Amino acid sequence: MLKKIICIIVSQIIVMSLCTVAYADEIEISAPSALLMDSGTGQILYQKNAHEKRPCASITKIMTMCLVFEAIEAGKINYDTVVSISPIAASQVGSDIWLVEGERMTVDDLLKSVAVVSANDASVALAEAVGGSVSSFVSAMNEKAKSLGMNDTVFKNCNGLDEDGHVTSAYDVALMSRELMKHKKVFEYASIWLDYIRDGSTQLVNTNRLIKSYDGITGLKTGTTSLAGACISATAKRNDLHLIAVVLGDKTTDERFNDAEKLLNYGFDSFCNVKVEIPSDIPQNIDIKNGMKKTCAVDYSPNGGFLVKIGKQNDITHTLTMYDEITAPVSCGQKIGTVVYKLDGNVIGEFDVTSAESVDEINFADVFELLFQNIVKL
């Protein structure tokens, strides 16, 4: 009997350990550093050495484009602004559109060239147009990175050419990708497979082959150098999920795209958005102390939803906490309670319960006037 019990216990331990290993190794990523993030919530769905500092090649241009879009929205430049190409821009090496000194090109065509073919010369031309100089623009890139919480990142240039100390991480790339995605125009550029500039004389073919092959792909940016390896920040949307898959340091472009596909497939196959339900225990009204009204209407209008593992949708619980005593004056929209949502004991969301109307503090002059008006009506 004892031997039978021991066998059962051992078999259960083996099964549990296998399940744990299977869960941890749901996907095998060849890249040394990778991360999968939900763009809506910022929730990390998978990570591998996500804060390891690495060169990132033309992934750098995500931040470059972000600052250009901000300059456009601020009215400093526009898509039709014509940029005169400087000697510095024309001298760039690597991936480019062969800009020549003195050539004139619109911001629209330069942005398209950066997003589609990762043109280093176009990146420098835009940096000079926005920042006045490349060094000033790079300083702005680092300031923006700091404001986004990109603590693993130092930019030394605007195009990602290998340079000592020019580093970022998979986590930081996801952060700046999410920021760039706020500028919806970028998806128009990043989703172009084939286009032309210079009145059709220069062909642009997208460096991101997922644009042609992956269902729901929306962008975003590839990068390859000898030091950085093959990198990508790939964004894709299906239904209400918009994901960011970051891969840094793969040995080949095939590995880069395969890893990005694995990450995105894992996200779409494993997670779903759950709409925030309005709990039935939220009161319609609450009592008000020392108010011109005894009660106040309650409002609960949570935005968004929760990203959870498929199959966990019905395991979400909530706790409602209302303030014990609410004293007038009460302003419309004032916080009067909270609803905390949990999954497997972990907090996944918290939303405010607010007042739906204003209630003034009781005032004897106002009370007397109200009584007088009621008497007159009689």
C-alpha cells in the first residue's frame, strides 16, 4: 500500500514538472533577447533577457520617426516641407536612397524612405530638419527615451549605424514602439510593400517581409548590422489585440522573422481581451451628510479591459470599496469608491467609482429660500 502511494505521488510530481516546463517553454526563441507586449495595456506577455543592453541597428529609427511625427503635429514642419540635403546626410553609408548634396526632397518621401527601406541618409536629413543638427536631434532622442522610462537606452546617432555605446534593450524598444504607434500615420508608411520616390525613378521595397506574409501585420521596423545582428520590432493586430514583438540579435534574417512570428502567434493564440463588467453590487445612490440633497447618484464607467490567458476569462473577481461617509459639498466626478479586479490573487485593474452629480453643502439661507418657494407654490 505504501509503495502504491509513493508511486502515485511521484507520478503526480512528474506530471506537474512536465506541465511547468511546457508552460515555461511554450515558445522557443533563438534570439538572445526578445519581448512580447500588448500595445493597449503595456502588459508583457513574454520576455527573454528583456533588459539586456544591446546594439539595435535601424530599430533606432523608431525613435527618429517618433520625434519627426511630434514635430509635424507641433507645426514645426509638415509632410510637404521640402528638405535640402546636406553633405552630412549625403555621406551616410549602408541602407540608403542615394541622396546627393543639394537635392531637395519632401518630409513625406523622406519618412517613407525611412519606414520602408530604412534609409540612413533620409534619417539624417530628417534629424537636421527637425533638430537643426544631428547632435541636437540625438540629444532630443535621449531626452524622449528618458521620459518614456527607457533606462537601458543610450542613443549616439539617429539611424542605428554601429557606434560604441549606442545601446538599447528589447523592453525599451517595445516602449518606444508603443509610443510611435500613437502616431497612426506611421502604419501607412510601415505597411507599404512597394512604392516609388523621385517621380518613379527610385523603387522602395519594404525590408519587413512579414508585410506580405503575416496575417494582421501592421509594421513596424527592421534593423541589421554586424554588431547588432538581425533585429525587428513587429506589430500586428487581430480583433482587439494589437501586439508588439521585439527580437534583438538573431544571427540571420530568417531567424528574426521566424522569432517574430512565434511571438505574435503565441500572443494571439494564448490571450484575449475581457471587457470590464459593471458589478451588480455598485449602488445607484449614496447617502450624503450635510448636503442640500440626502443622496447622490453614482457613476461607474470603467474604460478598456483586461488581457488574460484564454480560459481564464471567468476567473476574474472584484472587490467594491465605498467610502464610509461622504460629506457635502460633493462635486460631479468626485471619487467615492473603488473597484479592484483580481485574477489568481493578483491585481489586474482598479477603477474609480464617482459621483454622477454635484451636491452643495447645506446652507440655512438656501433652506429658507427653498421653504419660501414651496410655501408660495401652495
